[in-house]
Amino acid sequence: MLVLAILLAAAAPATTQEYEGKAAFEALADQADRRCPARRIRSITPGDLDFAQEEFQAQLTQLDRKRLNAANTADARCADQNGLACQANATLQAMHETHLLTRFSAYLCAHPAPGH
């Protein structure tokens, strides 16, 4: 839970964006809790989440990658922030908006983070 709190607190440039990031992470965590509770997605680090997002995006079709990139506001939203938490939350929100979050949840369950 501490990692989740840090992840969400670091991604709070605006109230609306903060809520969207939390909602997307909660949706992902709820799905993963049902699919693979042993993975404990709620305790994933921003670095491991970012790595998984990059690997997931690499296996998407060109059309899905294009849709996801168009929806992802990470560059603008996180320009003045250090670390990966803001980027990871913005990407989760884009996945939610493009209806890729369920596929990402399945991907996370099937692909453990490096070293786990």
C-alpha cells in the first residue's frame, strides 16, 4: 500500500489528473487482484510498472500503439516531474481511455516483473 500511495501522490499535478490516475490504477489493480492475486499488483513499483508498460506496448499492433500514443498525455502532464510515477499513471489512464487496460492486466499476470 505504501508503494501505491507514493505512486499516486507523485502523480498529482492537478486534481482531475490525480483522480484519473488513481481510477486507472485502481481499475488495473482490481482486475489483477481477480486474475492473479499472487502477483500483488497493488505493490508494484513505478519502475516495474513502467517496464511492463513498455513491454506490453511493444507487442501491440501498430494501430493500437498509435491509439495509445495519441491518448497518452505523459509528455505534457509530467514534463515538470521527476521519476516514473507520473509517466506510469498517465500511461495507465491512456490505456483505460483506449480500452487496453484489461489486456494490460492480463499481460501483467502472464509476465512477472524481472527478478520476481
